[in-house]
Amino acid sequence: MKRNKRLNHYFCLSFTLFWMLGTTFPALGGSSNSLMDIHPYGKLLAVANPDCGTVTLIDLSTKKKLAEIPVGKKPEGVSFVGSNDTLVVTLFAEDTLVVVDTTQQKVIKRISCADEPYGVVSSASGDRVYTTHDYPGLVSAWDTRTWTNTSNFHVAPFVRGLAISPDEKSLFVTGFYNGRLHKIDLETAKIVDQWKGHSTDNLSRSVVLNPKRQKAYLPHIRSRIEVIDGSGSIFPQITVYSTDSETSGSRRTSIAMDTFNGVLVVTNPWEAAITPDGSGLFVVYSATDDMNACKVIDDDYKEIEGRGGPIPVGKNPRAVRVSPDGKTAWVYAAMDFSVNGFDIQSLRNVARIKTCETLPDERWVLGKYLFGSAKNPMSGPRWVSCFSCHPDGLTDGRVWHNPEGLRKTPAFFGMAHTHPLHWSADRDEVQDFEYTIRGRLMQGHGLINGPIPQKRGFEPTERNANLAGKSEDLDALAIYSNSFEVETLSPHALESGKLNEKAQRGKIHFENPAVGCVTCHQGPYYTDSTLAVPKLHDVGTGLDDKSERMGPKYDTPSLIGVYRTAPYLHHGKAPTLMDVLTTSNKGDRHGKTSNLKKAELEELVEFLKALPFELPPKQTPNSVKYRISKTQDK
Ligand code: HEC
Ligand code: HEC
């Protein structure tokens, strides 16, 4: 989402590249997106700390922290600008690129950019940098002499992973929700190739290229939506695409990292790194706190071979980079707030450096760790973590075939104020997810000592279970889950409180009593449901799915952020917002929309896309207790 600022003029910019790229440089440090980057000369490591809002500089010769520089909210990518003394950082939550001078150890420039900047890479000479933008599905190119946005490539919705080819003629970009790989030709500024993942591929947020062979490696999960089971829903994969356009036949080998590791399951592959000679591959697993060291095999079949089993690397590893001399693999253990070095020969831990001085709230950190963990007490079989379906509080874009019926995974924006939970409002506190932890999906020991009231069939046992205050760990999980406040405006809003003309007309329809949306979607979070009075409504959607066991009434969902959460409705059968109002609204049971003309429906959709166009209060009569309270707004 975006901060208060003007609309996406980016979308209008032409595809033209202002100049072609010059001579080739060897592929060095910053050639693929990561939370860490090592300077091409090997002396300096930079780490972006999303939860501290800082970038830490580490001297790799002394293995000491040099500085921690505040940059802004949720840095998600960092790259040295060629071999210069500057760094560029993407601020996901501020739609901003930040340039840091590593000698002066301070921010020297802030540039506003398109929504949700995520990955960033630099050309070897440092004349250009490129960034992926998640929701708009854009790659933007920047001239680093002037820090101007020279061109944009509209790739596909939700792109994250980014790598620049060794010859610097192309960019490779991954689809976050489908594991697709796209190739952009930088000379023609066109998307020239696409590699399709398996239909279950999901959460593909990074890609590395082999400097010697035409191969791309994508760590990701598979989400098997038909199966709700601790060892059948989520799978860890490394997909290897052959990027040689001459290759015939299948250009994809996908390696199941659970069976690759024998009995020890690894979960949520998040990032990979390759040695400068292309002979070794390292992959970190954020949910099992470990890493695989692999030998790259020169074939088109096996691709990699393990060097022993998974190596413990610290809590919630989110990044791995190999030093330019090929001697050390550096891992960012995000929930330890540390960087750990591993000798590539012996695989021994040789260094540990703290990254952040001021840590977030302790309970929040514990909650985030548990949320991201697939180890006991969260899960026995180790395949599934909460994060596997709710990555950093976002949706996984899936509709799961739950026992009670089809259920779209919601995002957590504003959840502290929109309880009760679940489409059927059968849970009233996040602590009720103890049932999910102990149930078939995760099969964990759970966070409470002793038994909890037994669930019978589809009865909402959880509503009366009152599990809050019984376990510090479970309360921490609730505090973390409730921490996703709405802090950015929709990119479709003009500025705070301001809609474009079309959306303004849509707002009038939305508020028109004859259309009736506000009878249910009311208040700052656009829902009439409260903990005091859970209100369920039959809006005519309950009979669409034969497997439904709890319908036909549902809790009114908040409409905040719906521009980025398709498909819609509890069963996900409405692919677009227009479908919610038309094909999924037979007989006007979900607002009276049949009287609206096509143009009026489009205006209404434009309004929905602009939510939030003003930030909702962080304290309402319905706000829950278990959260980090921020009460500055009214
Ligand atoms: C296999 C995917 C999956 C896993 C794993 C998972 N969830 Fe969910 N989650 C969902 C789906 C699907 C829904 C919607 C279900 C419904 O509303 O009935 C959901 C709903 C929720 C909601 C309600 C959101 C709202 O606004 O109503 C919360 C809170 C939540 N999950 C927390 C968790 C926690 C905590 C864990 C780990 C203990 C977890 N989830 C594990 C898929 C998953
Ligand atoms: C009678 C109460 C009620 C009225 C009136 C109503 N809604 Fe809803 N709305 C709901 C409920 C309940 C759901 C969830 C239904 C489901 O998932 O099957 C919903 C779902 C939605 C969704 C999908 C959200 C998501 O995340 O999938 C959108 C968008 C929406 N409504 C917009 C509108 C608009 C626009 C209007 C007016 C034309 C409207 N609603 C009128 C109760 C209502």
C-alpha cells in the first residue's frame, strides 16, 4: 500500500529505455534481491532490518558491526550501487527508495517510487538499479546519476524476486503467488520469455542465477489447497529453470526439499545464494531455522546434491549471501536479529554479529517467531507454519478446501479492530488458533499446558473457550497477529481523504440507502460486525459451494485493502470486485446493484479499490486488548 501521495503516474510512463547498457561486468554481489548485500570487494556487508527500520553495516574483515542507520519502515531489499560506497534500500511500507552513503554512514537521498518496492539489484558499474514492486506488479529502472525513474516494465500482478543476468542484458523476475519466472530484455524493453511454475507453486520471493550455466534457482513453497493436513498441505521446493532459450522440452526441474533431506523436513524456503564459481548453492528455510549446503551438479536432471543434512543457522533465517571470495556463507537470522557466518568448506559457524540496537516489543518478537515456525510446539510434522499461508500478515492468495467449506485466506490489515475472526465468526480471539495448532493442519503440541475444551463437529466451541491470558506464548502470537495496523493508503487514492472523480461518484452509490452497502459495511473498517454483537448475513453466497457446512450466513468482511486481495468472498468464487457486485450477486441479496448502470458499477468498483483513502483510527470500541496499542489517533 502507499503513503499519502499522488496517484500512480508511473502507470503512464512509457516503456522506453533511455539508453542501452554498455559493456559487460562480472556478476558480483548485488545481482539478485535480498535483505543482505556484500560489497563486490568483499569488505562490507549491508543488512536491511525490516522490523527495526534500519540498515546495519558490518566490516567482514574484523567481523564487527560498524553502524546501524535508520532508514524507514519495512526495508525489504538492499543493494550496493555497483562497487561505489553507496547503498540503495527499498522501503516496502513507504514507497520510497533510500540511498545511503556507507562512508558517511547516513541517508543521503530519499526518492518516492511506485507502490510496494521490494527487491532491488544494481548493474555492476552502478549506473542503474532496478526494483520490483509487489502489488502493482512492476519493475522500475533508475538512473543512479540523477536518481530518476527511466522506465517501467509491467510484468504481472505481484512480483518480488529479481536478478540481473551476468551479461546485464536481461532481468529475471518472479511471481510471488505462482513461482513464474519472467525474462525482460533490457535492450528491447520487452518481456521475452516466461517459465510457468507448477499450479501449486507459491511464495516465490527470490531468484538467483548461476554465473556459469544458464540456470535460475527459485526457492518457494507449494500450497496444496485440497489437503488440510500437517504433512500434506505445504511443501518446500527449489525450482530450477533452464534459462537457455535453445533448451528443448521441459525447462523446469523442481526439487522437493523435504525428501531431499530424508527424514528432517525443512519449511518455507525463503532465499538461495550461489558461490561465485557456480559450484555451490545455499538455501535457507525460515520456518525450521536451518539451511542446506548443496553441490551444483552439471546436468539437467539432478541439478543439486546435498552436502549432509540441514544446518541450524538461527531463528527465522530470511537471507543468505556468499562472500565474493567464495569462502563464507552469511545468513541473516531475522528473529535473532543477527548475522551468522558459515565457513563454506567446513560448514562451521565462524561468526555471529548482532544487527539491531533497539528491538521491537519482546512479546511481538516472540509472537512473530512462533507465527513463522513449523517446529514444535507449533507443528509436529514440520511442514506447516502460520506464515506459510499468512506471509507477513498478507494473504497467500489461495482458497483452501477446509472441512467447513471453501475458505479464502484473508489478510490481517486492521484485524485488531475487526474481530470476531473467520468468515463464519466462529472464533473471537487469536488465542483460539490454539485449535489450529493442535488440529489436523499443524499437529503441534500447542502453546497452552493441558487440555482445551473439545471441539465437536462445526460447533463454534472456540467462542466460549476463553484461551487468552493462559499462555504467554499464545498471547504473544495474538499480539503479533493483531499488529498489522492499516498504515498506508490505497495506491488508488489520490491523497489522504481525497478520491479521484470516478471513485467520488462511487462513494455516493456506496452510501446511497437504495444500494445499501453501508447497512453492513459501515464505520472506519467498513464492517458492522463487533465482538459485542457478531452479526452474520446471508448475502446469497452460501449455496455456491456444495462442500459448505457453516453457511449461508457470514461475517461482514472489512473492505480495507480489497484492491490487492482477489479473489473475493469466503469461497473466492468472485475473481474481481465487479464480479462481487454482478455475477455473484444474483437477486440483489448483496446490496441492490441490479439497478446500477455499467458506468455506475465501475464507479463503485473504483471506490472500493481506493480503500483505505484515509487511515482508520487505531482505537475503536471494538479494538482487542492483545496488541501493541498505538492510540495516537482518534
Ligand atoms: C493452510 C493454510 C493456513 C495455515 C497454515 C494457517 N491459516 Fe490462518 N487462515 C487460513 C484460511 C484459509 C483462513 C480463513 C478461514 C475462515 O475464515 O474460516 C484463515 C484465517 C485466519 C485468521 C482470521 C482472519 C480474519 O480476519 O478473520 C487468523 C487470525 C488466522 N488465520 C491466524 C492463523 C494462525 C495464528 C495460524 C497458525 C497457528 C494460521 N492462521 C495458520 C489459512 C491458514
Ligand atoms: C446484508 C449485509 C451486506 C450488504 C448490504 C453488503 N454487504 Fe458486502 N459483504 C457482506 C458479507 C456478509 C460478505 C461476505 C460474504 C461471503 O463471503 O460470502 C460481504 C462481502 C463483500 C465483499 C468481498 C470482500 C472480500 O474480501 O472478499 C465486497 C467487495 C463487498 N461485500 C462489497 C459490498 C458492496 C459494494 C455492497 C453494496 C453494493 C455490499 N457489499 C453490501 C455483507 C453485506
